[in-house]
Amino acid sequence: MALILAIETGTDICSVALVRDGELVALRESDEERNHAKKIAVFVDELLRECGVAADELDAVAVSKGPGSYTGLRIGVSFAKGLCYGQNIPLVAVGSLDSLVEVAREDYEAGIIDVENWSEATLCPMIDARRMEVYTQTFNTEGESKSDVEAKIIDAESFSAERSSGKPFVIFGSGAAKCAEVLEGATLIEVVPSARGMARLAEQAFAEGKTEDVAYFEPFYLKDFVVGTAKKSLLERVTEIRREAKNN
């Protein structure tokens, strides 16, 4: 049994939750802009003050490890590491797709979403990557993974076996809406990332002693982050334009 601060910053959502014994105590989150670096410390401070909890009372910090936004994940992990260092408490990492599935399961249990034959469904969380690519994985409705995490380019043939099985194939997350148009037969539901989805998973990992090395832990990016470079400098381009104008 533990008091855990959970942090989710891997998408446009900046979300922080306080979790006690696997149950959500309080939540702060926003989907306004990608300004996680400024919001996260404010949210944590507000949350702890609201609940009358001091940082040194925390048993652990849980962070969403990815896949997801490179910048967002780094912000969340860096903050979590700093808090763990300062308070000398363990770090717990939770898969972003796993926690997204937990949000879906909680929303179904609460009656927020309704899917016919839910118990037979394959759940497919999708985090937007770019164009028609998503970070994804399949799960059953008990939250158990049925496939490995992958960066997948979605087309009309994707998940054909699951969609033709006669059982619900349920997609959700930031990358799901764009894929629904080509995945005939898929059921699209509205589920967004939230630190509340980390509650049960973080408690379980902590109880089992599955903590990370704070010094060496890195987010699970899945793909390398590539910084593009301009083919021509601004000065070279301006000079070229002037030359063309002079010749004309």
C-alpha cells in the first residue's frame, strides 16, 4: 500500500494524479497547448496542497514512460527524476498504452462509454505519431497485452484479422480518429490519456518492487528523435533570390 504521485505528459495532455493504495485521490490536468514544462510543477504543487500532503510523505513517483511525444516524455521523466532524487524515493515507470487502456476500462466500468460485447473486445489504443502512423498495441478487456508495442502505419489492411473476427475491435487515443476512416468495422470511442489510468498499474509495480534506476532511466521513445536541417541557410536563400531578381 502506497501514496504515489503519477505524471502523464506523453501527449498534448498534461496530467498529474495523487494515488493512494491504487485508488485515485485527486487529479489535475489540461489539454491547453503543449506547455507541459510550465504546468507540471504548478499542478503538482496544487495537488499536494489540496490533499494536505507534503512531498516527503510520498512513497514513490510514477511516470508515463512512452511511447509518445519526445519532448513531452522528457519533461515528465525529468521532473519525476528530480522529485525522486530530492525525496530519496523510488521511480515507477508505466507504459503509456497500458495506462490508456486502463482509462478505457475505467470509463467502461463507470458507464461513460458503451461497447456491445465488451468482454470479447480487442482494445487497440493509438497514440498519434505522424501522418497515418501511430504507436499502438492490442489488449484484451482485462488489460493484458496481446501484441508488442509498435510504430505502425495504418492502411485498409491493418488489423484485418482482428476486424474480421466477429468480435469488437475498439480503437481510441490521439491517433484513433484519423485511422477510423480506413479501418472498416472498427469501433471508435473517445478516450484520452490521463494520469488516473496509472493508478492501479503504479500501485501494482510498486508492490512488486518493479522500480527504475533513477540515474539511468530513459523514456521509451520507440523511434529515434530526428532533428531536420535546412538544405540552404537563410543567407544563401536571400542571396539566390536577389540574384534571380537581378537576372530578370
